[in-house]
Amino acid sequence: MSLSTTSAPPLQRHSLWPGIVVSLAVAAVSILTSQALPGVSALIIAIVVGILVANFTTLPAALAPGMSFAAKRLLRVGIVLLGLQVALGDLLALGAPMLAVVVVVVTGGTLGTVLIGRALGVEKGLTILVACGFSICGAAAVAAAAGVTDPEEKHEQRTITAIALVVLCGTLMIAAVPAAAALLQLEPETAGLWAGASIHEVAQVVAAGGALGGAALTVAVIVKLARVLMLAPVMAVLSLQQRREGAADGKRPPLVPLFLLGFLAMVLLRSFAPLPGGFLEVGALLQTALLAAAMFALGTGVKVRNLLQVGPRPLALAALSTLLVATLALGGVLLAA
């Protein structure tokens, strides 16, 4: 089914609820399932459920408006709440060399992936989504970049394809990084830094960090959250680029998207306000629930036959982008150490 409602008549507010309730219900089940399967992201479970539903059954048309709302509005609220995970003090404790590595990984990974995509002949919009997802923070970064580059959701299939590639490559990295770290005889802490600097999703980093053992998990998560913070400047640059490209035809997207300002506000709140632990736990749960609901809604737009028609070039782009980010991260971590 298509989640786009650009040509639909104005919707009554109550007509959104069936799709929203279903999306949140699947998100709740995904969260419970992820707790029983440590290291498996609720977001990944939700999008897989959405894909299965899309390809093996037919959803009632009454759900479409609410699921479109979940895929767009709930998603952005979830990205705002993602900022509550980032405490500037924890990131500064990494030290200047490791923070420089994070900047190099995100900047080099993003620009390098764009160049690889151009060389492979992959469509520009998809290349940008892959570059952001693989270099920053997985599905959330893909969705954020799509919100900036395609605010009217005219190219939803790009978002779906990029998220599918994040799920595939990030999952493979859970096993690949610990295996490579053992082969290279890296110390647990060094291997944890590498995992945090190279793996796509936060939950995937947790899984790999747990497998590495020792002090690896803590440093892996902190480095990953430093990459999450890079979501703000990268999205700001994308927004400026969109404004320049849209000036010719009179389209002027916001200088800074509202959800990005919300994300930064949550980072500052987490960093400087005396928040109780319970507040942070509720915020983390709500953020996961909203993002999982959005991933399910996006997943229901995935038709396997359409993905098979994408061809080998996006797969090659995903593989090379993963290799690029992992190589930059390893080199940087070894130099910083």
C-alpha cells in the first residue's frame, strides 16, 4: 500500500486514529520482543513486521491515513526525543582525539558515500539517504534526511530502500566487527570505540559491544551517541542545500527544520537540566515507541518485488559505504588510541 496522502481530500482528525493505534500496538509488541531478544532493535522488528504485513496480507483502507501520519509526524517527534539520549558531558569525556574521529567518520563517510553513489550511477536522492543512514545513526538518520530532502513524501520508495539497506548491512556488522576485532587482536576498549564509530544503529552497537565484553559496551554506546549528535549539523547542511536548489523554482524549505531544533533542545535539556532518572527512562521508551510505530508504517509500503527491481547498484553502494565507514573508524580509533 502507499502511505502518501498528497492527493487525498482533507481528513477528519478522528479518521487518523485507527492507523495510529495499530502502528503503536505493533510498536509495543516490537519493544516487548526486543527485550526478549537482546541486541535486536525494536525498530528493526517493527519494519520487518510491516514488510511481512505488506507482502502477505491486505490492510484495510481505513488504516492508511493514520499510518501515513505515523510515518511522518510520529517519526519526527521520535527524532526530537532521540536528543534525550545525548549528554554533552559524556561526549566530552571521550577527549578531543576521539571526538575528531567521530567528525571524520561522519563527514568522510557521508561525502565518500555520495561520491561512490555518483560513480555507481545510483540516483542522487537514494545516495544521500544511504550516506546519512550509514554514517550517522541508521534508520533515524535516513528518516531525518528524507524529511529534509523530500518533505512532501513524493519519493517514499527511496526512504524504504535506504532503511532496508541499513537493516541488512547493520545486522551483518554485529557479527563482523567482533570477529574482525579478534582477528586484529584489539583490546576490548579499542574494539568498543571502533564498534561505536562504525556500526549503523544504536541497538546494533549495543549488541556488538556486549559481544566484545569488558569495557567495550560503555565506550561503544558513548561514541555512537556522539555520531547521533552529528545528525544536527548534517541535516542543517542538507537543508541549506535544499534551499539553494529550491530557489530557482520558488520553493524555499525552512532554514532549519523544526524537528531538528527540537532535537537540539532535548540535547541541551539532557545536558544542563537536573532531570530525574525516571523522566529519562520514560523519554527513551516513548522515543522508541514512536520511531518503531513509524518504522512499521514505513514497512507496510515495502513490496519485495519492488525492492528486487532496485538492482545491484544500491546494494553495492551499501556494501562500499559500510566498508568506508568501518575503515575510517578503525584508522581513526587506532590513531586516537
